[in-house]
Amino acid sequence: MLLTTPTLSGGALVGRASEAARIRRFVTDPGEEGHVLVVTGGPGIGKSALVDSEVGGLREAGVRVLRAEGSETESEMAFAGLHQVLRPVLLQAPVLPQRQCDALLGAFGMAAGQAEPDQLILRVAVLGLLAHVARSRPVLIVVEDAHWVDRDSLDVLAFVARRLEGERIGLLGLVRTGAALPSFVRCCPVLDVGPLDADAAGRLLDAQPLRRAGPLRARVLDEAQGNPLALIEFARSEPGQAPWPVEPLPLADRLMQRYATRLATLPEATRQALLLAATDTAAVAGVTPDVWRPAEEAGLIDARHTAVRFCHPLIRSAVYHAAPPTLRRAAHRRCATVLRGVPDRRAWHLAAAGTGPDEAVAREMERTARQTGRRGGLVSAALALQRAADLTPDRHERARRLTLAARLAAPTEQTAWVEDLTERVRTLSDDPVLLARAALHRGQALALTPRRAAAYPLLIRTARDLASHDPGNALQALATAALICYYSGDTEQRNELRHDFLRLAAVIGPRPEPDLASLWIRTATDPSADRAGLLAGVRRLASAGTAGPQLLAATATLAWLLDENALALELFDSMGGPPGAPSPLPDGLRCVEGWACLEYGLWTRSRGVAAASARAAAQSDPPYTAAAPPALDAAVLALRGETGPARAAALRALDLVAARQNRFVTVRARWALGTAAWADGDHETAYDQFRAMFTADGDEVHYHVSRYGLADLAAAAVRIGRHESARRIVDRIAGRATGSSPRQRAQLARARALLSGGEEAEHHFRAALDEPSSQERPFSHAQTQLEYGEWLRRRLRSGRARPLLAAALETFVRLGAEPWATRARAELRAAGIRQSGSARDRLPALTPQQRQIVRLAARGLTNREIGERLQLSPRTVGSHLYRSFPKLGVTARSQLRDIVDGRATAPGPFALVEAGTGSDSGDGPQEHPA
């Protein structure tokens, strides 16, 4: 081991957890990787910051850190880099044999000796001195910009690097991507530091002193390309007006002066070509290689490929803004000429080339916005309309275009931007209809944020203002208000909204089918009223070929509200986009896809949606913390039996919501807490949490989702003897369950079965199992099978109980619902069947991390290889395997593959035991497949 001290306290960098862990593993346990590690990455990517963050902790942990930094100015000085490394410990050189000491000090001109020191003696002296220092505490040598260190120093370090086995010495070399690797790091393990991912880049940007909001924030993230230095520098600049998409972001004066000095040395033709490339690389197709060559030699561009590429995001900005405005406008005019066949980009370049209002260019920009909007690029389309408004001479027309820009920007979660656009409309126009439309878009933007309480009255007022002049937008205002109403679950809002909708519907008359806004209002306020009619409308909408992810997400959400889970998932799948990306809905409802996956048994995907939704909420403008994602995550964790993390996530969700304004999330979090308590066998707490989903009078806290806790409330009540309390709530809800969905009927039947006595319970169990679409909710269906099987077994009807219990067990094992699988196994044993052969069924008994380690070990990976993939130490991997073997019933690593592949089975999953004693036929000994 290189390092014996157990704790490191280096500072953490944003988005560099895996890279930092790799460096810590290299220092603490070099193992097979050896004592040398190379860190590579482009300029500004954060190599030095990463190493610095860890070195601080290493010093506190007792490591002696010796550093050198390569420099172009010292690259020809013999032993300059080696002198930097050894300078802090040269006073200990006299401990070496005299010849070695003389050779070492003589190399630095610090002692009389041969003009040319013996190279072998010098190298042995360096190794000896480092080994001596390492006897008292470990040593880490850090060589930054190793590609610029002088050759003599590199040769000595290469000699040392090959002789570190058994020494408490590590060598960390930092090399810029593309540079030739120095001799001492060749054939060594390499850690490549790449760009930050989108989440980490957003967090780094938000941590900067100057707040970047709206489209400017997106521009910074886009142009920085995940480069930390570029992010920080773009955030430091203070542009008056945010530059448009074809204009690179400006830099701070300090950097501009530095780059301007380098650019001034280039030939005029090269500077002109660079300006064109910085404006639009499509405009430089005819530039010859000899024009680019000086810029390549200066390290500014890479022209080896089909397109010119700047070597760093900051260089493009520097080239563009170093040119005077007249040359920049000329470059845009040149680009507009070249791009005649690309109308969208041509319009932007024409706009950037202008010096004042120009209605012709404004019209072209509006056409560009329409085309971009149809392709789903809402931010780009809104920016184009905003630019068109800036170019518009007429005040009313400018206000109209700003209103259209606000409409497109409203769904992008750039609330501050929408508010700015609508405020500009208010200062430009006194047209009541235009002002009401602007208010509508402001309300739509606010509805996507925690400020939805302020959005609701604004939207209701706007709908009333627009009812007689613009009924279509009035309906849109009510539809957005309905979304807020569903999220809050407020009964008064719900009644007010339905009254306004009926009044508006009478004014506007029949709407063309399919009508998304009307369907949304009716479904969100009461999914049970005219369910058949609503479902027919949703099916028409789904089959109409609705384009665009927002409309697809809204239609999928309508299907989910109506308990058509398969249709909802089909529509979510048809949206496209990256796997796990959240739907374009507000924080409370963008997790709908996750809830649908949870019900369908796709629990891993459900957690992915929760994680993506949390990231999207953090990246909104202004950033806000969504409560729905942790509530969703808590539900999955509770079902898997990970009750500690489930409770933590559910309580976090409750901490983030005001209960009266966020009943949807509150009820969901209560259900997760109740499920976690049930998994732990704490039925009293489970009852309390499920009871909190209903008011003191027995009404639903949330008029829709509370009903889905009805059966769980009944199950917990039966366990603690509170039958009557639960029965009153069930009867109260049942009295209002007209027009309910098959899922709601199954929930009600299951609750009544649990609370009933005698043969009436069997009737209700069968009704719950026979409801159509119950297979779309495998966990709920398996719960009913398990409870019905328990009921039959206790009445000595084991022969009929066994198939139900076996089917329930199979579902629980497949889903990973281990607490319920354990209960099903116990019931099967009590019914006269014991499980004997399927070790694979015991995989869910492991923690998620243990299952991951077991699967990798089954593929033949060593503990070290598993640790590299999962960012764990080999010792931790071994500990997890040690604890997993008894749970799986294995004694050797070689047995894991059969378990993971499902081959570790006895003749049948269940073995024969003594005959049951029930009165039903078929209660004798038998095998039953799970």
C-alpha cells in the first residue's frame, strides 16, 4: 500500500466524483495499476483543479507532495523540472553516499563536480533520495504540463518510475490531450478528464457569482461545451444585451487582451478567415490551407478535418469580439450570401448584420420562428420572434411579436424570460386582447414553477377577460388552471374551474374533435365523470397523429388519469428523446411517466424518470427543487424493501411542499411512507400514513390519487384491529364511485374483501382479480392474489391457495419486491409447499449494489475490475460478496453464473412436503411452478 492513513479530505469538484475517486484509489491502493497514473484532458478542462482538490486532502492525510510544472520557457533547461520536484527535499541529500550526493547537487550546479555527471549515478541518487523521504511518510510526485518539462528531467523520472515497486511513492503526470506523452508516462494507466455532463455544467454555472438566466444561461452552457474554464469565463463577462445565436458570447477584458495579442501576430488574410469561421464555419469553404496554417501553428484551430474547429470554446469568442463591429457585420453579410439555401441561418445573419429597425428582415425572422417552432425548437423560435420584435418599427406589431415569443417561451421553464417579454408587451400596447394574451402566457410560465398559487387567479381572470374576444385562448387559460387545480387538489378551485368551463363552453359552442384543452379540463378536474366519453376523446386524440412531445405528453397524462396505463406508456414511448428524459410537464406531473412505469412494473425506468425530472427542475430558470421526484423515488424504494432510503426520500418530498397547495405530492409521499412501514412489519405506522391520505371525515385529501390508498389502508387496519374505522372510509368513498375505472373498482373490491367476513370476502376477492386491465398493474394484482391465497389457506383450502400464492411469489420476485416475496414464501410453506431449487429467486434479497456486484462477478470480473466499474475499493467488493453468498445459498464464486442465468434449480421450484389437511380436493402433496 502506498498510503496507510485511512482518511482523505480533499475538496470535491462539481461533476468530478468518479475522476477524484480514481485518483484516490491510485494513491491509497495502487495495486495492479502500478505507481504511475497519467491524467489527460484539453486546456481548461480541469486537470489541475482536479488534482489540486485531492492534493489538499492528501497533505492532511500525511502525504508529502512534490510538484513540478512544465513551462515552454524552461523546456530547454537541463534538469529544470527535476529541480522543481526535489527542491523541497534537497537539504536531505547528504544522507546519500557521497558520489550520489555530489552527482545530484552537481546536476543543479550546487556543488563542485564533473561537468557531465554520471547519468546512472544521478538517477540512482534521485531514486535513493525519494525512497529516503518516503520512509517517514508517503510521497506523491505531481508533474503538471509534463509535455513541456525538459527532456533530461523526463528521462530521470522515467528511470524512477520503473523502479517504484515496493516503495511508498506515486507519480502523477498531467498531459494536455493531443500532446506527445513524455517517456515516464508511456504505457501507464490513463485517466482522461472529459467535458462536464449537462447536470454538472449547470451546477457549476449556477455556482458563479454572476447569475445567468433565461436564454443566456442556455447559451453559456451550449458554447462552453462542458469546459469548466469556458463556463467560468463566460459567466464572468457582463454583456449588456445577450448576444443572438449567431454571435459568440463575449469574454472578460483580461482574456480579450491576452488573445488579441496573439491574434495581432497573424497575417491579415488569416485573421479575416478566422473571423468568418467564428461567425459561421459554413462560410469558409473556399479558404486555402496556407491561409489557415499560421492559426494552426499558433494553436488556435484544427483544420485537419473537413471543417475548421477552434481548439477551445474561448478562442472563437475572442476572434469574433476582437474584430471591430463593422467587420463583424460584414462577416454576417458574407455568411447570409453564402447561406441562401439555408433560410433560417440566413435570416439570423441578416439580423446580425443590421444597424437598426428593418421590417423586411423582421418578417423573415418571424417566418424562421414559425418553421423552428414546428420542429419543436421552442427556445430558438422564441428567440427569433424576440429578435424580430427588436427589428420591428411599428409599436403594435412589435408587441404582437413579443406576445408570440412569450407563448413559445412559456413551456421552456424560463420564467424570468417570459415575465420580461410580457412586461415589454405591457409597456408597448394598450390593446386589451393583446394584454390578456400576454397575461395568459405569463400565467402558463408561472404554472410550471412553485409560484403556481399566484398563477391560478391570474389565469382565471385572463380566461374571463378573453371569453368573448378570444374563446380559444380563454380555454387555454382554463386548461392551465386545471393543471394547477389537479396539482393542488383544492376542492374550491375545482368547483370554480368547472363552473367557469361550463359558462365558457356555452359561449364558444361545440369545439372541433379531438379537443385537447376541453378534454384536459374535464379529466383533470374529475376523471370519474363521464369516463367513457373522456376515454373515447383521448383515444381519438391518440389516433389523430398528434405531433410534438408536449401534446403527446399531455395526451399520455390524460390516459394515465383515466387509468389507461398501457395507452399512457405507449404514448410516452412514442415521444422519442433520450431514455429516462422527463416529459415536458410541470414538476408535479412530469413524473406521470414514472408513476405509470411504477404501476406497470418498470421500476428501474421509474427511478430513471425521477432522477431526470429532478435534474430538469434544478436546471429550470429560476432553478427550483421539485418535490414530486423524491416522492416517486420513495415509492419504488419502499416497494423494493429499501425502507430507510425510502423514508428519507418521502420526508424530503414532504419538506419541499406546502401541504395545502401540493396535495398530489403530499398524498404520494404518505403512501410511500405507509408502504415502507408495511415492508418493515410496522402495521401501526403504516395505518397512520395511509389514514393521512384521507381527511378526518373520511374524504379524499386529493380527489384523485387518495383513492389508490384505499385497499392498503384496509390491509393495515385489519392487521391492527381497526376494521370499523377503515370500513367507514371505504363505504364513504364507494358511495361516490360512480363512473370509476376498472383499477378503482379493483381497489374497492380488494378493500371490501379484506374488511368482510364469511363468503362475502371471497366474492370481493374474485371481483378484484377479474377486473380487466389488472395485469397492467402486476404488483397490485399480486397483492390481491397473496391476500386471497392467505384467506383460502386459513380456511383449510390450501389446494386452491397454492396457485395464487405461487403466482404472487413469481411476480414479487420478478419485480424485486422482496418483503412481499418473503411473505408469499412463508404462506406457501404454510400451505404445504417449500421452495427448494431457485437460488435466482433469492437475488432480490440482496441490496441493489450487491446484486450489481454479483452480476459482474458472475461474468468473471475480478474484485478490482468490479471496483473500477462501480467506483469501490476491491476490499469493499469482497465484503459485499462475502455477505451475499449466504443469502444466495452458494459457497463459491463459480456458482454465481448459474444463479444469475437462472440455471441453479432443483427439479422444481417447490419441493414436495407432507400432505395438507384441507378439505378441498387437490390439497395433497404437489409441485407448483412459481
